[in-house]
Amino acid sequence: MKQNLDTLKSEILEQLGAQGFAVFHSYSRNLEDTGTIYWDVHHYPDFRPFLDTARQLGVKMVTFHHREFTREAVEDAFDRLEECEISPEERRSYERRLREMGGYEGFTCAVELAYDFETQLYLYSLQTAWYTEFLDLLDEIDGYTSDEGAEDEGPIGGYFSKN
């Protein structure tokens, strides 16, 4: 069975309502530059203790984000692959793996809960193993992308004068 976080997404939303939290449906807060404290989902994968800490701290609002895997994500990966300078065997291997990833279209691949408390962002973030594999695959593909045509901007990002 392909792992899908749809059931967990429903459980989270139900629990948020049952505990009286205001739910703000947001974009991922994982990329914010604020001080972020991550919940240890490897040792404590259940989201309920995370919500219990928020409730005990008097938090009223929790942000909720979920990501659905799309055909566009796979198409974007294929576009990136087109720009790579790799052997035909490697290209076929990547193409095969990307086609397999296409079978996850429509699945929930990541869920995220977050709340702010005293200038810190507390974050519960969980993603499926296959989505982590997809992100790793993208990183590999991006590693092959040629940087030809990129100008050397010098040691401090274009502020170095070559006069």
C-alpha cells in the first residue's frame, strides 16, 4: 500500500476542532526565517502530544498546511532532467523513477502544524517516505544541471570591482 497522509490530515483537523483551536490554513511555515523549534517526529510521531503542548501554553491558533502531490511536480522534475548533462543510462534510470512517482498523484504527501509562542515557531512536520525520496531525486537531478552561462560575481556577490 502506498503511504498517504489523507487519513492523518482528517484526524488532525478533527482533533484541532475538538480541542477548540482556531485553525488557520496556511502555506508551509517550514521555510520561515524565524527561530524554529521542530517536533521530534521520529521518536514522537503522534501529533496529539504536540497539540497538548500548545494547549498547555495557552495557544489559541494553530496553522495547518498539507501538500498534495501533483502531476506538475513530476513534470517539473522531467523539465529539470532535460537540462542535465548525463549519460543515456542515467537519464533512463531517472525517467523510470519519475514515472513511478507519478503514481502518487493526488496523494497527501506532507502535513504540517505550527504555532507561535514567545517569538519562537513550534513546528510539527511529517512527510511520506516516497515524497522524501522524490525530493532527494530532485536534489540529485539539480546536482547535474549545468551552470554554464552563470557569471562569476566575485567573492562577495557582485560587489567586487574588477577595475
